[in-house]
Amino acid sequence: MPAIDVNGKAIETDGIDPAMPLLWFLRDHAGMTGVKFGCGMAQCGCCTVHLGGRAVRACVTPVSAAMGQPVVTIEGLDEKGEHPLQKAWAAAGVPQCGYCQAGQIMSAAALLAQNKGPSDDDIDRAMRGNLCRCGTYPRIREAIKAAAKEMG
């Protein structure tokens, strides 16, 4: 198998089973530990990454699906954590335990890439598959709106 583009770097896939979940490839082979394992069934959103510009659940996406498409993880959104969503997340005090936050931000980034001015309903629909055990949903919505405003 050829290399996979992860955050702009080619990561070799020699010896990797094409059926391996992308989550484990990213964590164990690419060193992208911001991608979290939550449920393993695409139900919680902790493992959300961008594949070819779309938000996908890495726990159920096979490595073979990433061939020829760029993969972006939370580490690749902005190296210094200066993406408008990352800054808005901190300003709104969204993180509590923080476990789900990378997946939440990646889903929000995919939303804002498609919709520059999302309504509450748009945000709720886009974020529906991301669970937060701490219940920070109102602050997540506030942060997405602030980032959308900053991004223009």
C-alpha cells in the first residue's frame, strides 16, 4: 500500500492491514494521539477526523479508505492551536474533561467549511453524533458561532 497523507506528511503503510481502523493507524503508526477512542462503533464522535475534507469516524473507517485522500487530525487543524475554533473553544470555556473535544472541534470545522453562518439547527444537526459526557453543549454552540463570526 502507498503512504497516507496525514496532516501534510506521508506516513508509510508498509505492513499495515488495509482493514485496520484508521483510528489505530493514526494513533499507533502516525503518532496522532489527539484522535481518541471512545466507543469503537461511530456513536460518540471522539475519533472524528477529516478524510478528503469530510468529517469521518476513524474507529470504523478502514485504512484502505484513506488511500489517495488527505487525512487531517486535530494536530493538523493548526499546529499552534490558533485555528478560530480552537481559540473560540478556549474563550468559551468549553473543555472540562476534554476527552471529546478533538472530535467535537473536527466536526465543527467540517461544518464551518461548508456553512459559514450556521444556525442553531445547523449546528445541532452537524454536532448530533458527538457526545460530551460533561454536557458542554451550550458552550460548544457558542464557540462555533464565535468561530464562524471570526472566520467571516
